[in-house]
Amino acid sequence: MREIFSIVFFRIKLMFKSPATIVLLFVMPLVFSFVFGSLQAGDEEKPVVNIVESENELGIEIAKLLRQSNKYKWTTVSLEKAKKNVDDQKAIAAIVIPDDMEKRLQEKSPLFETIVYQKTEQYLALAPYLEGTAILVHQIFNDSMQLQVGEFQNVLRSMASNKLIELTNQSVGGLDEEPVNLTPIGFTIMFMMFAITGAASAIHTERIQKTWQRLNTSPINRFQLLFGYLLSFFVIGWIQLATLMVVMKIIFGVNWGNLFYLIPFSSLTILMIVGFSIMIAGLTKTKNQAEVFNAILIVSTCMLGGVYWPLDIVPPIMQQISKLVPQSWMMSGFEEIMSGSINQSILNMNIIVLGGFTSLFLVIGLFKLNRIQ
């Protein structure tokens, strides 16, 4: 065990001697989080949603239900004005409440007609709220078939006055809660991958300088050598993550969620990155090859995995492709933990898939490293 810790301390000391590594591990994630986080925060003004109300009382009461969400600025306009506002992108969407609302309820047809210029991230957040409101109205109507139309309107009026729609809003997806800012953790993951893969690719330099061969002939077996390297990279990852978590909590006020879930999931994420790093080091023949592969694979998979932008705004086909890269499962898991309202089934799926990637990378990497002479 003493030999393993000697390797760990040596690797950590060697890595932190480089100013470039310190910048890559700590400075760059903070800078990118600050710049891109500020751009994403941007204007805090509420998104505008136009409502084209119907002339009957039932439609008016349903419009009141919609306005219960304080995430949006609801404005009542004519149909022509709504179309113009959407075309000019002055409103993210226009909700048309038709006059035949009672008929739609009886036929179980869609309640609203939505006018959208493009499906922006703000609209994608609005859509589940509209769907949840429609489901709620349909359900109450079905449960109140014995009531007269006027009495059904009274039920809706009572709901609006008591703001019961906010409960539905929460069940649809917590839209009244502050959205989780994944920018800090995303860039932390990306720069951690660059730093650890760079450290792992240094094995090629050690092989050329005969350091790797001397270690193999020293009084330490191959298992202790490989485990020492793995543990050193894992510790370096945790040093970076723990430091950035504290700094980002102080500077940006980042809420990291429940530590009971965060620490094990973060450890799995770091172990996956370590496995990826030694796999690339084992599959390449020179340090230059490793650096080229690292740059291409890390940047491309981070783009696909939702590190640079939310996956909700990309086409459905890209969302399916993103499941082939581990970053998408990392970001999904951190989002669940940092949201404060954990869906255990989603988190478990993220853990299982991420564990599969980790096992695959480690098996390939250790097998290849074990064959390096």
C-alpha cells in the first residue's frame, strides 16, 4: 500500500508543478462558467405569452387558470396582433382559446391552439405547463359530467382564485422553481477531461524516457503500478471538483443539491473520466496521437452530451444520438441531484448507464496499459 501512495503523491506533485495544468483545472472552468453563465442568465424579464381569449365564460375561466403561472407575462390581444407579435418574436407563443371549448371537452379534443415562431428553450418550458393545464381541465370535466355547465365554470373559478393550478404546475415539472444552471458543472467536466487525459497521455513520454520501464522493474508489481496511476488521477479529479464546488458556491451561489447523492455520483463521474483517459492512452502509440484524439473526442462528445447547450433545444434525432455519449448521462444525473426534487428512477438509470461506460473504458484501458512495455 505504501508503494501505491508513493505513486499517487508523485503523480499529484508532478501534475501540479505545471502552471498550465492549474489553469486548466481551476481557472478555465471558472472563466467559462462566468462568461457563458452570464450569457445564459441574460435578461431576467419574464417571457411574454399572448392569449387570444374566447367570448364565452368557459374560455375566460380557463384563461384565468393559465395566468396562474408567474413564470410568464400573460397579455390578452387579438388574433391578428398575436400572430404579428409571434412573427416579430415579441412573444414566445400565442395561446388561442377557441369559442367551442365545451364541444372540445366533450370530444376530448385539444383545448388550445398554439402559435409559435420557433420552438425555443422558453417555449419548451411553456409547453408542459399548457399540457398539464389541459389535462387538469379535461379530468375535472370528466369527473363533473353530472354538473351543469355553469357549475363546472364555478369549479374552474374556484380553482383559479385558490391558485390550485400551481400544484399541477409543480407536478408537470416544477416550472415555478428556478431552473438548474448546469453551466458550471458542464465546463468543470470538460476541463477535467482535458486535464486528466493530458496527464494519462504523459505515460507515452515516460515510456520514451524509460521511466515506465524502470517502474516495471522496481520492487512493485504491475497491479500496484496501474492502481497507483488510477488512484492518482481519481484524487486529482476530486481535488479539482471539490475546489470548484466551494468557489462556485461562494461566487455564483451554485446549489449543488443533496451531498448524499452528489458525492457518489461525482465519484462515478470522475472514475468514468479516468477510465476514458487511460483507454485513450492505451489505444494510442504516441503522446501526440493521444492529444489529437483527446481534443477531437472530448469536444465532439461534450457538444453531443449537452455540456455547451441544453439538449432540450436540439432536434429529437440529436437527443437520441446524445445517449451514445457519457456526458449526456452525467449532465442528466447532476441535473436531477441539483434540482432538489430527485426522480429516483431517472437517477438510477443515469448511474447504471454511466457505470457501464466506466466499466468498458476501464477494462479496455487497463488491458492496453498492461501490455505496454
